[in-house]
Amino acid sequence: MRYRTKVRGRIGRLAHRAAGLLAILALPGVARAQAAASTEAAPALPAAPGPTLTLNFPTGIELGKFIGAAEAYTKKRFIFQDESVKSRKIYLYASTPFPTDQFFTVFETVLAMNKFTMTPVPDPTGTGEPLAYKIVQVAEAPNLWSPVYTGEEVATLPFDERWVSGVFKLQHINPTEIVPTLVNFVSNPKGIIPIPSAGMILVNDLGLNVKRVERILKYMDVKGPDIEMKVVKLKWAIATSLEPQLSRIVQSIIRTRIRPPQPGQQPGQETLEIVADQRTNSLVVVADSKRIPEILKMISDLDTGDMPTQTRTVHVYRLKNTNATLVAEILNNVYQGILGSQYGLRSGYGGYGYGGYGYGGYGFGGYGVGGYTPYAQAAGTAGALSAYYGMGGLGSALQDMPTIVPDEQNNAILVAADYYKFQDIVKIIQKLDVRRPQVLLECAFVEVSGSNSIDLGVELASIGSPGDAARGFGATNFGISQLVDTNGDQLPDARIPLPNVGLLAGVYKDRIGNVPALLYSLEKEGKLNVLTIPTAVTSNHQIASLDVSDERPTATFTSTDAGSDYRTFSGYEKAGLTIKITPHISEERYLRLETELAVSDFGEAPSDPVLPPPKTTRELKVAVSVPNGHTIVLGGLTRSSDRESESGVPVLKDIPGLGYLFKRRVTQRERTTLYAFITPNIFSDDSFEDYKRASRTRQTDIEKLTGRTVGITSPEQGVPVYMPPFEVVPPVPKDE
């Protein structure tokens, strides 16, 4: 449906241009009317050139009869087999006379208006005049023979409605690129065939359309702008630094500046390649000849200053606040990442050049397909440059990469790079080498012990002088008193109570020391115990570690084959208090404290000296947030123990009621809770004034407590010099 509409519209426009000739279509009817008055033969038409004709046929005439009259008038043979030709009627209205020698042209127009065309039947004798003309539908014409015009013959294409073929040789543009434009000017889009390998286009259509294509190609197939290559040696600037800046500037100008495209060049398409040669400190520019002066002026304006021409030199940057090794590691990681991305880009895409309007020179990794047009040649040049500078790949990129080495002794960074890269590195270092806020951590570890013990015991004794007869004696001893000999007969005859804490009561007779019964009673309760109050200062995100511990030696028992035993020192067992705090300062001076607390203590020493003492350990790991200057409590860590012991005389201690006279019972209940109080204070003053004030406050407290000046005495002036504030800074972690 679309094809028919296009053909109908095309024929309508042709008919409109030939409006003056359409009147001749009434000629057969008029001729036949004149001939019928004199003879029955075929109607005779006026000879050409001759008089003009004025024809008007408002009632219509069959197209088949009109073809027969045209055959008689033009003395040409017409062949057709479509039955619709005979019965189809045509209607023509014309009142203006026209020359009779234009009849054949009008006849072609009538056929075109009815979707028919003529194709000549060539004469085998080669006289040049066709034997006949086939009248076929337009859709069938491409499959039939038609005259072919090539080379210089294209200029003689007939400007009529006959079906012809034209072969056009292109000089500057790509055939495939121009076809989408030309299909809008022919009756059959399939009638245009591009031949890219030969640089040709074949057009098979009505003579009028083929002639129009020829005129369009004359205007479009023209030479594009010339491509030039310039090598500019820089005097002051660094080529590798100037190249990306210049490329961005020129590309921006090309995109934004209003500039009509040159003949042979598509809008928005312009060759541009700027490559830096580090070895000679030069810029290689490939661009349109009209663009070259503008680029050279930019380079001249930018290549100013007093910078040295050498591209690499060694620079030293001394750090104030950060560790040189850590900063060097960060910088090397950054530039290694940049190296990876640049190497992948350069080795993957060498250069991209278009030839003519599209396919001339492709430059992937520097591979330039030459093509056949000057644009393709320029693209091949750009591709070759991209190969030279792009396929350098890793070697070229490594030359551009700065060398960064830390100087740990002087806490400095050594950088080997050109001036511009060093300036970029300095900007990064300045953002890294900043004074981090410090945090004063004040801790208090309080142990609350609640203990309750009851100790109740009775000791009895019966000892007398034996005299001449044998007598017995007896006594119980549970650690409340001590038996002694008062008369030197080697027999204990008195009891002395031990100075224990608690209630001690008894009875005695005859003399001091004769204590037949003794009672002991004790009840105890525990109170508060402050373990330690440590203070430390650390930087933000750094660990502050405090360790207050007691170490006890341990031994190893070894037996030899000779039967002798000996002990050797095997190390220390440590118990005490260890705390690690890592502060993290967040917005609005809040702190997140990552805290690890471990408390351990030794138990009673074992009877075997080889065994290490028993140890009890309590650990706490928390992360809490706290406002600056506020105190938080962590824990507590609670330990509880219940003990009950009983000693006495066998059998007698189990007698109900009376058993209490023959035994001692000790009951102990103990609860121990450890609390950790932490108060953080942020020191963020760049002049360290807040840190100094805190140090002087503690210095004054010590002086009040000891009554002595804390500091170093100046030998010149004999006055105390205050000790500078110090901080607890953990060592920098080494790489594992």
C-alpha cells in the first residue's frame, strides 16, 4: 500500500509539470473524428513538426485505442498484454495549443499516470533504434531490460518517463552512507543498490528519477575538508599534562560552536586527535586544516610560564600529623588504580577515525582500514598514531606514574614526578596530613564486694596433775586457742586463747590458763574497693591500651633417669586489669567507644608448687556512644561464691544439740561486682590549648598532693620548667 501511494504521488507530480502537454491526449479522438469524415482507415494525426494542436476530450477515451492511434502517428511499435490497458479510460481537458512534436513525451506521461511505463526492445542489428516498446506495469519494469548509462553517458540520461538504469561512480563519499538519503527520490526503494567495494551506486528507475539522483550526487560527492598533522614541541608546559586539557577544550568548542558542515562531511563529525609524546615533550595534532590554526594558537597561549622543561624531579614533603609509611601506601594504591584504568583504555582502543561519512578508517589499537576516500586515509593516519601512542600500553603508563617512597626517619614523603603531578599529589597529602582530634579517657574501676561470714566454735579441755595414780586427759582444738606447758613437765596443762577477731568467751578455775571451755563467734561484712583510676590520651580512631597486672613465676618439674628431680623456671602467669579503648568521634562531638575490659585475679596457691596458681578472669566487650564530657558506666561483672566448712570430733559432733560443743562451723557468702566508669573529653584545638590546660590541671593536683613542684629545673634561671604534655599513642601497626 505504501509503495502504490508513493508511485501515485510521484506520477501526479510529473503529470503536474507536464500539464501543458496533457491536452494532446485528446488528439486520437479528434484525429479519428477528422479521419472518419473522409476515410475508414486509421485516423491520421498531423505530422511533426507542424502545426500546433488544441485537444479536449471530456467524455473520455479507452487507453487501448489511444495506444493504437499513437502507433500510427509515431510510426513506433508498442507491445502490451495487460487486458486492463484496453478498457481503461482516460479523461483530458486542454484548451491551450501545443507543438505536435511533443506527442511521444505526452504519451509517456499518460502511461506513467496509469502506472505503466515503456521499456525498449533492442535492435539486434545495432542500429540504435528499438524494434518496439513494451508497455508494462511499473512494478514489473525492474526485471526487464532497460538501457544502461555509465561513465560520461550519465550526462545524456533522457529526461522522460522511460525506464532506464544509471551507474554512478563516487569519488569522495561512501555508497552505503548515501543510500538512505536517495531512497526518498525514487519510485522503488529497491531500485538503488550500493556497491561499497567499487565505490559505485546502481539506480534503476524512471528516467526523470534517475536524472534527479544524478543531480543530487553531483552536489554531495565533493571533496571533504583536508586533514593535517602538526607536531608542536612545547617549551614550558608538560605534554602529558596539557594533552587532556587541550582535548577537552577543543572537543567542547566543536560541540558548542555553530559551524555549518563542510561538503562531504556529516554534521557533528570532525576529525580530531591530540597525542602527547613524552620523550620529546611534544603534542601531535591531527585535525581539519581549518581547525589547525585555532588549535596552534591555543597551544601557544597555554605554553607559557617559567617551569623547567624536565618532566621528572624528586620532591620532598614533610608530614606534620600523619605517618609517612601509611600515607605513601595510600598514594601508591591510588596511582596503581589509575594505572590499571588507563592501561585498559589505551590498549583496548587505539584511535577511532572515520573515513568520509562513516567507514573509512577504523582505529582499534591503531589498526586503520584505509578505505578509498581521503577521509579514510586520514583515519588510517589517526589509527597509526593511536597505535604508536596507545599500544605503548603499560610501558608508557609506567613512565607517567610517579614514584612515592616514605622516609620513616624524618616522617617525610619522597616523590619523583613532574611538576603538575606533584602538585596533584600535594593536594592529596594536604587532605590526609591533618591533625586528628585527640581524646582524654578518664577511667575508674570500682569493685563492690558484699561478703557475709559466720564463724562459731567451742573448744573443751580436761587436764590435771597425775600425782601417784594414772590419770587421763583430753582437749579439742579448732584453731581458737593454743595449749601450753606451764610447769615444765612436757605436758600441756593450760590453754591460751588466740587473738582472733570476734567474740571469745570461756571459763577457767584454779589459776590463769586453766580453761576447760572456750567459745568463739565472728560475723563479717565486706565493703567498697576502688581498684584503679587510669587516665590516657589517644588520637581519634587509635587504640588506648592500659595494663595493670601482677605476674607470678611458675616452674617446670623434671625427673631424670638417675632418679633425681629438679625444677626450672617456665615463665610468668599474669593476672590483673587490662582495658583497650578505641574512640571514634562523630558528628556533633559524640563519641563511639569500642571497649575491651579484662579483669583477672589469682586464687589460693596450690599445695603443689609445680602447679600454677588458679586464676579467675572476667571479660567485657562493648561499643557505646556518649556525648563529649559525659560519664558512662560499663558492666558490672559479678562474681559470687558460697562456702561452708565444718571441723569437729568424729561421732560427738553429730550428736543433736550436744554436737555444737565438739565442732567448729564456718559459713561464708561473697558477692563481687566490678564497675568501669569512663569519661571521654575531646581535644580538638589546633594550638593544643585545651590539651595544655588539662595537663596543667593534673600537674597542679600532684603538686598539692605531694607538696613538691613537678617539672624540670632550668639550670640557667633556677626556676622549674613545666613538663610538656604527653599522650599515650600506640605504635603504628606493621604489615603482617
